[in-house]
Amino acid sequence: MRVRITRQPPGFIQGLSLKHYRAGEVYELPPALAEYLVMEQFAIFEMRDRDKPAVPAAEDRRRRQ
């Protein structure tokens, strides 16, 4: 799910640090994390198609390294 971060989420959730998510950026996230961030008002669902691709989730970046 694509979400736009509206304010910096603090801390960790299920062992995943949220510190690298930046306000104003769009991320492609697993549904559970996206819904949590929206529910806690750290993000909104991004419905618009953008020319710029979404930033991959942290889990995806770790796998590529």
C-alpha cells in the first residue's frame, strides 16, 4: 500500500525502526504497517499515481544490500 508520511513516526513497531520514514515522502509499505501509520495519524493513503516511484519499505532495502 502506498502512503504519504505526514509527520515523523517515533520509535519502533515489531522491531522495525520508524526513524527513516520522512514527512512528505511516499512509501510502498506492507498493508499492516501502512494501516498502523494511517491509524496513528503519521500518514495518509496515497491514491494519486506519481511520476516519481514510491520509496521501498525498509525490509526491501535490507534484502537488497
